[in-house]
Amino acid sequence: MSLVAAVVQYPLPCAECKSYTSRPAAVIRDERKITCRVCGSVTRLSDQQLESLERTLEHMNVCGLRKDALEDTCKEAEEAVAD
Ligand SMILES: [Zn+2]
């Protein structure tokens, strides 16, 4: 497990109420599901969401965790998160 995956909070939308719940990326990747903090529903990640997560982590590994780097060089990664 990389350091980045362990510390990055990755937001995912609930399938039931559409609220976003953030969990460490490493936890989401291992469990492949997230429990909604609002309604408690369990949402399973699609293959596409897992791929987006992996891509985001790759970007962050390259760019580091500096805020300015994330906003500048890693715009693509943030778009993947919003997806
Ligand atoms: Zn929910």
C-alpha cells in the first residue's frame, strides 16, 4: 500500500441518496464498496470507478500531495474524482 493511497480521502456518491462520502483511497480499493455517512446504504464500486480511483492515485504519486501541484498539474486527477 502506498503512502498516498493510505492518506488520500476519496469521495464517492451514494447510489441511494447521492450524498458524497469520503474514505481513504486504500480502504475503498480493498473493500470495493463504501457505506454512506448519510443514509447508511452500501454502494459497490463499478469497474469504471475503480479504474478512476487507480488513475487518480497514479497522478497523485507523480505529483505528490502539495496543494498547488494538485490544483495545477493534476487537474485531470481531480476530474476523475468528480466523475
Ligand atoms: Zn446515502
